[in-house]
Amino acid sequence: MAFRGANASSGMGVAEHSKATFLELQRKKVHRYVIFKIDEKKKEVVVEKTGGPAESYDDFTASLPENDCRYAVYDFDFVTSENCQKSKIFFIAWSPAVSRIRAKMLYATSKDRFRRELEGIHYAIQATDPTEMDLEVLRDRAH
């Protein structure tokens, strides 16, 4: 629901399309990942890019900008020690050290509210450089 009008400045809206795209990832497995960005003019979180089910984790990390913040959701498939196929949804707040202070603040202050809009996230990771969100980190968290 996008927030308009008198209190538009009081918070960040979430574009309907962002929620719908998340649900496609969660329920239909249409996407491997979704990258979201804040549209500063519209004051809402919008979908920047989606990755298909065949895309790898490397494809995902390569899609994140090196010098700007993003939110992302990644559907991580793995096999448990009992040999069961499982999947966990990770919410990643990407905030590289070199991004603008304003962007870091904007993403930091909107993060919890945006994450609450996406029901069914299992884990959240805050990353300021790629090593904080490499595949091993996800694997350790998911098991």
C-alpha cells in the first residue's frame, strides 16, 4: 500500500507490485531473488530486478550495486543432513560502506517497516560488504 497525501513524508510506502513480486517468489517459486530499491521521489520501495529460478547466488550478488544500498530477498534451497530438500527465504539489507550517507540512513530507517510487509521471511542479514553475505553465511544460518 503506498502512502500518499498529508503524511507522505512520515514514512516509506511499499509499492503493491513489490509485495506481489515477493509473493510470487514465496508461493510460486517464480523468482530466485528480488532486488528492491527505494524510489526517493515516490517515497516507496519498488522492484528493481528479479532473477529466475535457474539463476545462481553469484548472479544475485552481481546484481547488487557496489556503491548504493538495496533490499533484497533470496530464496535459498538446500538439503538437510536428513537429506530433505528445504528452502529458506533470506531478507538482505545491502548497505555498502561507500554508499551515500543519505542512502544509508534512508534504507536503515525504512528497513524494519519494509521487512514487516513481507510475511514469511526466515532470516535477515545486514551486509556492508560481500563477505558478510556470501553463500556460507546463508548456509550456516539455514541449517
